Amino acid sequence: MKKQATTKPVTVRFSLGEYQKLLEEAEQQGGNIADILRASWSSYQNSQQHEDLLLRLEQRLKHCVFEILITMTKADENKRNLIIESLREKGIQW
């Protein structure tokens, strides 16, 4: 039975100047270039998660503000639906 690999090597090209900067950073941190690249990938993934969370927060805030405004203006269900349709026509994601 063939054992499945748990890691996979990746090759990437950098300019000599960028490579030197990576090497210097790795030496300062007491690691190697692979450690720097792994940390960068991890940081990138975290930033994507934060971006997703912020996007969901923005959507919730839009809905809350909209419902507050609808309540304050005492708009009925028909008016509410017309406003939503108008927002969609203007490209506002709902």
C-alpha cells in the first residue's frame, strides 16, 4: 500500500534582491526561507478570514440600519419592498 504524502514541496522564483531579503529575515528569526513563506501563507489566510468576517458584519449592519430606517419612517411592507427593489436596481447588494 502506497503511503500518502502529508507535505508537498513548492518552488518559487524571486529576484536576487528579494531572495537576499528573505534570507536575511530568516537568519534574523533563526529559521529558513521556508519558515518565512509558511508564516506569510498563514498570515494571508488569516487576513482572508478577517476580510470575510468584516464583509458579513457590513451586511448585518446594512440590514439593521435599513430596518431602523423603515421603522422610523413607518413604511409599510409594500413600501419596504419597493425600497429594496430600488436598492437592487442601483447595484446595492442586499
